Amino acid sequence: MNTDKNNVFTIGVGGAAGEGVKKTGINIASFLRDAGFDIYLSFEYPSLIRGGHNFARLSFSKDRVWNDHSKLDVMVSLNDESAELHKNEMKPDTLQLSGLPMPEITQRIQNILKEKNIEPGEPKGVLIDGNTAFSRGLMAAGLDFYISYPMTPATSILHYLASKQTPDGLKVIQPENEISAINMALGCVYAGKRAAVGSAGGGFALMQEAFSFAGMAELPLVVAIAQRQAPATGVPTRSSQSDLRFAIHAGHGEFPRIVLAPGDSEESFWAGADALNFAWKFQIPVIVLLDKILSEHMMTSIFDENSVVIARSETMVFPGTLDKVVKVTSYEHDEEGFTVDKPENVKKMVDKRFAKTANIEAEMNNRETIKIYGDKSSENVIVFWGSTKGAVLEAAKYFNKEVKMVQILWVEPFPKERVLEELSKAKKIICVETNHNSQLASLIREKTGIEISEKILKYDSSPFDPEDLAKEINERIKE
Amino acid sequence: MEPNLSTKEKITWCSGCPNSQILVSFRKAITELVQNNELKIENIAAFAGIGCHGKISDYININSFTSLHGRLIPAMTGTKCANRNLTVIGFSGDGDSLDEGVEHLIHAAKRNSDVNLFVHDNQVFALTTGQADAMSAKGYKGKSTPLGNIEEPFNPLLLLLSAGATFVARTYAGDIEGTKKIMQAAIAHKGFSFVDIIQPCITFFDTRDHFKERIYWLPEDFPKGDLKAAMEKVSGNLPAGEESIDEKVPLGIFYKVEKPTFEEELYKFS
């Protein structure tokens, strides 16, 4: 493995919480974006307000950068302990800058670029994190209400959308708890407005009964789950992909839903827009699975809000309509909304709700439910979902052999024919996830019968380093 | 024209249950409002929780939303925020809104959401066959408290006054005309209206005789804008079931003030 072949540069910014680490990171990233570089910017911080160590790390290149790298070319220290804390990430030639004002820092970086003969170019898109991109997707699809109780790492959706409220358009409400948030959202939906809620896994755990109600009453609703290291309160500011099964099986009882799993900011934008449209087209709850890495890390992305077409249900009626009585209930009910309990009526309604599955699957088959990267004919296949996409695609720059990489974007319903097609001829399949139970591998087995025995799992709450991941994968594809 | 409020559904409350009297009061209340052109029938959204009271959605031919247990209040606020032309009325029980969903009750009062909550207060979990709830007196014997309830009950009116409700009233289900008037006053009020409807459970906790002897209507000149007077007036009334009580139980509007509503504020800023 030779990392020198790759023109990726990495800058670290370290300091105490409250010293402007994030701001400095964004400033440097913005300057590099304007100079035409592709950027991936990560943030690490403990769950406190002042003090403690914060770190921003940005990797940039003239080529696409999918993930940040651990090894630092430049280290900007805003306090004395930063350099010491990150000494294992230093290379012999790491340039260390400390106590410099912002213009001086950018000047020094420019000098390095000049030394290495790297010419600036045209900007390649906006620098945006997944939560903001997701929020913009929701807005592009006509979001009326976002209702949420703060919980890391979903909170920045609340902050962003709250800043985008208009007198007669988007409204954002922060109620007493998550149970209130989701029930309030269902009240908005009943009155005909497009609503979304968002939280981490813990907050979504509180919403289970109402999520099930949305399924029973066929109320369109979007739920964002920004995963973090769990169970329980877990590690609030660290990432995980351990809520895949939770999302797929969320809510008591059986009812159709869609669960989308974007892998970068651009896909998060489309997941937001699609989720709201799917919810209203099919009158179902739709979940978008984000995670701390996806939610908060920034990357250069290109998407066009104007290309979103707003889809609506043609059959829904709302209170306030002359000569119409609109009844919604959490009880099993007939088509007019009156309570029923006769077995034949119950079965009829369960069948009615599940009759949507065919339409949802038809929609799914017109969508990019999986993405293939690398050598499409390779018998070595790496499969992954969500933010792990970044680590895998960045690691691919260091693979010793050509491999096929399969990203899964729809996890419910599951695109089983397509996955089967891509995996069935493989000699070796490696599943890469940041969880303990290898939830995607188990889902693939459940849906396709393919047993994936090779797994690279990380559940220490820290992200994969692309070069370390490449080393591990190279080891496994040696033969 | 008199609106047709009846439905195809057969009423399944116990024969003689005061819930039927609450239903009659409500039908009368909205029939009059619709006939007087004060309200359009299509602009009413009636919410219910889960419990005996919740069956009411099936018995009125108007827009309705039967929520989860205890969760009607946030849904009501959501609906009002989404369409401010709607008159949002919620039927709830003491188990529904003072046990399961008490956080929503207090916060809706705090934020002065422009919705109306009518609590069918029978001091017991009736639909689940008679367990003690937040309104059961200390010593109440139910299937889950065979040795007697060891907790003191809430005073819901005092709770709501403290939380910031801008309309706080109590009525008695057996007084159909009085209940109708209180409902109409609550609907006319802009802001969070809380109405405690004493609704004796004739099967599990029959308090009809207790209340018949004690209820009286507040005098016309009771000062409705005086929080201290309201708190004093409601704080002496022990619930039925407490030992050695001889206080009278006042009915009527204890408190009514105008304040900006949550929904007004939501659309005022940003």
C-alpha cells in the first residue's frame, strides 16, 4: 500500500471546546472549497459546553474525497495540549501551526499548495453536512412543520429548520418531549400539513406507539433517526449504525413503511425529499436513517432543490371540507373511520394497508436502491450502508486488487432481487458496518438467503480510518 | 338547519352512564352554535383519548381524531397550528389526561394552545375495570389496590390554574343544560380551556349521591379574572371518597383571562 500516490491532504484543528475549533475548521474548508477542492470535514467533541478537547479534521483533494484521514499533513493547535493529544496522527513532515490568526493559517496552507504545484480550480459544490442537506430535501418537498425535542446528533436539523421559518410557511415547534413531538406532528398531518420529526434512537424509542398509530391510521409522516452509539444514553456525541433493525421493525403491530439509508450529504438531501413525497404518496410513515458521521460531517455536494417534484395523495380529505366528515382513529376501523372488531373487518383493513406494498415496491424498482462502485465484474464484493460508504470508498483508493462495492440505500422494503444479482456470483463478500451484530449482513441473509461470513465491524463509537480499513480489506482479499 | 349528529354506531356505555349525558350536552351545544351561525360544522375537529370517554368519537357525526391513550392534547395543538380556522375540542378522561398524558396537559396550559379539553372525570380507570387512577381518593379499593389506594389524588383545577390555563371550569354531567353552557363558554374562549366534568362511574365508583348533595353553581358575580380567588375557591374541594368531608363542590367558571395563544405567537414571529 502506497499512500503517497494519492493526492489527499489532511489538516487537523484542535483546541478546547468553546475556542472555535469548528469555526476554524469550516473557515479553512470554505477557503479550500472556493479554491476548487473536494472536501470532507469531520468534527469530534465530547458532550460538554466549555473545556474538553474538540477536533476538526479535513481531508481535501483535487479528486473526490469520501472520508477524512487520520494522518495529518498540517496540525493547527489552538491550545497547548492539542499537539500532544494527536501525536500519533503526526507524520515526520507534519507542519505544526500554533497561535496563528486565521489569515496567517490560510496563507501557510496556500504556500504548501504552491510548493506542491497544486493549482486552484472552480468550486465543486456546496460544503454541507447530512442534517442540513436532509433538511433542505424536506423543504424542497414542501415541509410545513418540523417538530422535535433536542437530541444529539439530530439537533442540528431542528436548529437549521428553525432558522428557515417564514411567516406563513415552514413552522418549527419544540414541545415538551418526543412523545408530544410525534403526536403533534400527526395532528398537523390530520389537518393536511406535511410534517416531520427527528431524534436519535433514544428519542425515537419514545415515539414507538405513535409511529404505530401513523401506520394504523395511514397518516403520512417522516421520521429522521440520527443514530449515535447506544444502547440507552450511550455515547451521545459518537456514531453508530446499530438502529437498522430497530427502524425496520419500529412500532408495535404490522404495517408497511419505508426506511431509507443515505450514505452522504447529497443522498441525505434526496432522502429528505423522497421521504416526504413517499409518505404522502402512499400514506405511510417513512424513516430516514442518519448517523452522527453523516449528520454532522461536511462534504462538498451538488444537488438541485428545483428538481424536486412535490407528490401528493389524491384521495386524502381534511377537516374543514364542506359536507365531509373526516375520522381518524388509533383503533382498528372501517373505511369511514368507525371502530370495528369483527374478525372479517379487522382482516379486511390489515389487507387494505398491506395492499400498498405492491405500489411501494413498484416505486422502489424505479429508484436507485443500491449503488455499485469499483470493478463490477470482481468476485470480491464489499457491501455496506449509510455513512460507512465514505470510509469504504476512500479506502478503495488503497486497495491492492479491484473489488466490487455495493451500497444499500433502501433497507425496507429490501431490494432483494438487485442485491441477490450483485452478490450471488461473488466468491468473497465482506460486510462493513459500525455495529456489533452485523445488522446489514443479517438482513441480507434474511432477505436473500446469502450468508456473509466475512465482516468488518466497529462498535467502539469511533469512525473507520480509510487507510486502516484498506489494510484490513487488503489482508482479506489477498488470495 | 339542525345538523345531523348521530351515527350508525350503537352506544356501548353502561346503561345509565353519565357519559351519555355529556354526549347530549355536547350535541346540544354545537347544534345551537351551528344554528346561530357561530360555528360551521365542518370546522369542528373533535379529539378523544382512550378510555370510556373515547367512544364518543363514534357517536358524533363530525370530524374526529381518536388518539392514543393520553396523547390527544399534542395532536390537538398540531391540528390547531396547521389550520387555525378549526375549532378544536378534546374529550379526555382523568386516567387519560391526568395519568398517562399529564405532561401534555400541563404544557398545553402553559403554552395557552387555543384548544378545549373536556375531562370526563370519574375518579377511576373504568374501561380497564376499576383500578385507582390519579383522581382516586386515598383508601380507594380497586383490583390493583385491594388494601386501598396509598396515594393522594390531584386537584386538577388547582393544577391547571398553576400551569397557566386561561379558562378553568367545572361542571356536573348530570346537569345537561349547565354542562352545555360551560362547553359553549369554553369553545367561545380564545386560549386553553379546561373543563373538569364530574362524571360518576355507576359501575366502579358510584358518586352520584355524594355529588348531588354537594354541588352548587358559583354566583354570577364570582370574579373570573382573579387567579388568587380562583385558587382559593378550588383548593378546599376534596374529591369524593375522602373521609369526613362536608365541603360543598362549586361548579362554574373559576377563571377566565385573555392572553396571546400559542398559535397566534407561532404565526406572529419568524
